[in-house]
Amino acid sequence: MVLKLLYPLVKYFTFFNIFQYVTFRAAYAALTALLISLLFGPWLIRKLKEIKAGEEIREDVPKTHLAKSGTPTMGGILIILSITISVLLWQDLENYYTWILLLAVIGFGSIGFVDDYLKIFKKNDKGLRAGIKFTSQVILSLAIAFILFFLRNEYTTLLYIPFLKAPVLDMSYFYIPFSVILLVATSNAVNLTDGLDGLATGLVIMVGIAFAVLAYLAGHADFAGYLQIPHIKQSWEVSIFSLALVGAAVGFLWFNCHPAEIMMGDTGSLFLGGVVGVIALIIKKEILLIIIGGVFVMEVMSVIIQVIYYKLTKKRVFKMAPLHHHFELLGWSESKVVIRFWILGGLFAILSLSTLKIQ
């Protein structure tokens, strides 16, 4: 919006030329989202307490978590609000990537909101039935995949693998089911990881920073050509979204760090995973996402391994899954688990960026 309203004034005052620069708009998108989170956070926490939107702690988690019962949840509303306002202000509204990303934010966020609403206000411990929740995610993912496919560029259906310059496969129409699987997987991966104060939030910040760099480079022909990565025209707008995501998450982390004053709930975790997947699809980093979101992959794999091994042997590999609970039961404090997982997340982000030159 700012670009559309203020940049035309450059013919009167050269100062307004600054609004065409992606780096400027990305920085202020992050700052705007951060300020909205910080300003509205206390108000939302107060309102959620008033309507008794408190977290119901399951009995099958470490006993230290029982003290969190009643902590306001559905905090994902704050992240969604911050990102949406910031994106509408600072991104190019004529760029279709802007609207695809907002569709993911609102769509996955709505599924999570309904799930949280049923758990909290309808006293339905399981929220949305698994089949309905999964079907909703698939339908939304299908819609996003079809949009990306029909607006495709020369790179859209190509599959790239880290450390290799050339694509290994043209997926053609199989791009659509591939995209659906990726989006549903990433959405649920962040949802599984969101089990400790600040854990998922901090990891999303690191993923967002990595994607901001990758999207900016992919959007510029000179950088993309030098690094020999796909040049996705105007994907630099995705870097603005990525930093808006980072700003909103940092603001939310102010209230979500241990001991958390608010939890994001499925309202936040489902959409955060969903938009991470959409960004990966847009800038052709679908496989690299396994490295960028390495901790999310570890969490999901721990659940898969635990379930399969238990069904085969009636024994457990981990004391509890997802993985963060295993380390809690080993005696690590919650803060130690979170900080060490953040360190791993940072290392994975750095490793992912290093692949730009190792190919």
C-alpha cells in the first residue's frame, strides 16, 4: 500500500524514491509487525483471560507442564494480525505472491482457530476431528498448489536439490500433489514442535531470516545468476513477507518466552508451518527446507520412529515424543531444551545458506 501511495510522489520529492527499495520496505515491515505485536500483546492477553481462553494441559505430558494450565492460548491471532497489517502496508499489492502468502496465513490460521475454539469453549479435548482437520489442510493446500501451478514460471515444476546446480526432475502435473504433501507436512511439523515456551516461535524466527535472504537473492537476476540459483521474478517481495513474519514472531516471543504469558495454540502453529511451506514452494527451496527447518524435521521423525517402533516391538525409542519431551524427561530444564534447540535451528539456517556456494 505504501509503495502504491507514496512512490508516485517521487516526481515531486526525490525522497520518496526510497519506497521502491525492497531492503527499506522489508526492514520497516519487520519493525511494523514487531511494534504491533508488542503494542497489542498485553491487550490480547488481558482479553483472552477475560473470556477464559486458557490452555488445557493434557495429562500425558511431563508433569512440570501442569502449572501452565490456564495460560491464555490462541495467541496466533496476534501474529496473524501483525503480519497481515505489515504486509498490506509494505508489500506490493499487485504482486500475486503477496496474496498467495496471505491466503496461507488466513487459511491455515482459520483451521487452527476453529480447532482451538472447539477445545477451549466447547470443551472438546481433541478439537477438530482429525479427519476434518486433515481434509481442511489438504483442500487449502490444493487451492494454493493450483494457483502456483497455473501462474507458474519456467522454474515452478522443477525440483532442485541442495549442492546441485541443475534441477533433477520436472514434476509437471505431479507438482500439485507434491506441493500438497509439503504444505500439510510443514503445517503439522510446526504444530508438533509447539510444545515448550518459545520453542516453535524462536525456530520460526531463524527460518524466516534464512528465507528472507534466499528470497531476496532469488528475486535479483544478477545475484541469482552469480549463485546459479533459479531467478524467480519479483520474489524479492517474499523477503518482505519473511521479515514481517520475523518481526511478528519476535514481538510474540516477548510474551511467549518461559514462563509464557500466552501460547500461540493451533491458531499460530498451523499457519506458521503452512506459510513456511508456501515460501519454499515459491522460491524453489522445497528440498532445502529439510535443512532450514531441520529441528522441525527432527521433531516429526521422532514421532514417526516412536509410533512405528512401538507398534513393532511394544517398546519405545524415546521416553516421550515429540523429541523435546524426551529431553525434558532426561532431566533437562525447559529453558535448556528450548535454547539448545534454538542453537540447532540457527546452525541449520547457516548450513542452508552455505549451500548457495557449495554446488
